[in-house]
Amino acid sequence: MLSTIGLHGRYLNRTTLFGLDLHRPWTLLVLTGCGVALLLAASRADLVAAADAERRRIERDLHDGTQQRLVSLAMNLGITRASTTGLPDSAREAIENAHDEAKQALSELRDFVRGLHPAVLDDLGLDAALSGVTARCPVPVRLRTDLPQRLPDQIEQVAYFVVSEALTNAVKHAEASTVEADVRQVPSFSGRGRLRVVVRDDGRGGARPDRGSGLRGLAQRVASVDGTLHLDSPLGGPTTIRVELPCEL
Ligand SMILES: Nc1ncnc2c1ncn2[C@@H]1O[C@H](COP(=O)(O)OP(=O)(O)OP(=O)(O)O)[C@@H](O)[C@H]1O
Ligand SMILES: [Mg+2]
């Protein structure tokens, strides 16, 4: 953000910029407008980066604290369950229920933590993280990727969340029998390159961003990195989410 202000200030000392006469009031208006747009874009990106850092902290705290406690609670209950002899049926049942509940809580916590920030993204990159999320999906997913190189962290995260949310929605709402996900780097006219993410389910369609927070959240994430999101979901299906994210090739 500071560099933007610096650039803006430096250029305003000149009398012309890109052929524009800086002494004319409308020129300053145009430049001020550009500056504000750049500042807004930068502060949006800062906000998303701060939110991502906070998510990582919560993930670490949960992983190192609550999750470890639950693991030992479930193990202790398992040991107690296996060694109960001579207890009344009601007491044995209570221990068995407590053991099952502890395992369930652990599994839910693991899913939650995984959704906060997939560690595999840091370690192995988008391709491996997508293979994991599609393999866990209860609906069969045909995943195609063409990702010759690692992309900026933020772009990988946004792409991962797009695919995760689209798959979750296909399972939760679409009654789909198959999903196709295609994630690839493509060249662009500007030469900067784009990451294209297309997820299509063969379900009943009718997705409405105003009926939940998932699709709206995705649109905000995509906009925060100056990407575009198109949702096509006529009643009767299919549903297609197409996202394009800027990235250097
Ligand atoms: N693939 C889909 N097929 C059919 N309907 C969908 C699909 N995706 C979303 N919808 C509909 O659009 C609505 C909004 O989806 P959205 O993902 O924003 O919210 P949600 O899934 O209901 O809740 P969450 O905030 O947990 O994501 C859903 O409630 C559902 O009715
Ligand atoms: Mg959703």
C-alpha cells in the first residue's frame, strides 16, 4: 500500500504522465481515481492476507491444543472400554457412548481444521491438495489438472476453496451423480497468464448465492485477487462454476 502512495506522490511532481497534462484538473481527478482504486485493491488484498494468517493461527492452536486433548480422551476411553469387566450394563453402555462421542468430536474437529487451511497446500501444492479433496468427496469426481509450476500462495488458496465449496455444494444440494473439475494455467493476451478453475456437476441446478454464505464468500475471495467468477445453474442443471484468477506464467 505504501509503495502505491509513494508512486502516486512521485508522479504527481511531474508536469505530464502518459501524455496527460497534470496541470489540468480532470487529469488529477483521473489519477486520484486510479490511486484510490489501487489503494482499495491493495487494502482488500491486505485484509485477505490478514484473515489467512489468522486462520493459520487458529488451525495451529486447535491442532496443538484441543485436538491433542481429544486424542488422549478418546484413547483413555477406548482403554477403559476394553477393560471393563463386571460393570453393570448401564455403566458399560455409558462408557461406550462416551468413547464413540469422543471419536466423533475428533473427526469433526479434524474436518474443520482441514477446511481452515489445508497444510498439504503448503507442503505439496495445489495439485496434491486437489487430489486429496476430490478423493474424499462422496460423489465421484473426474479431476483434470495442468499446473506446470507452483503459483502464488493466495491464488492456490482461492482455487482450493473454489473447488472445495463447489464439491461440498454438489454433495449437499445438487443430488449430482458425477462432478468434473478442471484446473489449469492458461496464457492470456496480456501475457500475465491465468489460472482457470471450472467445476461442473450434473445435478438439479438452481444454485442461488443469496441463499447462503458459501457462494458469496467465494465471490469475495475471488474478487480480492482481482479474479472473476461466473455461476451458471439453470433449474434442472447442470451447475457450472467458472473462475479465472490472474497469475504470472
Ligand atoms: N451445485 C448446486 N446445485 C444445486 N443447488 C445449489 C448448488 N450449489 C448451491 N446451491 C443452492 O444455492 C444455495 C446457496 O449456496 P451456498 O453455497 O452459498 O450456501 P449453502 O451451501 O446453503 O451454505 P454454506 O454457507 O454452508 O455454503 C444453497 O442453499 C442451495 O440451495
Ligand atoms: Mg455451500
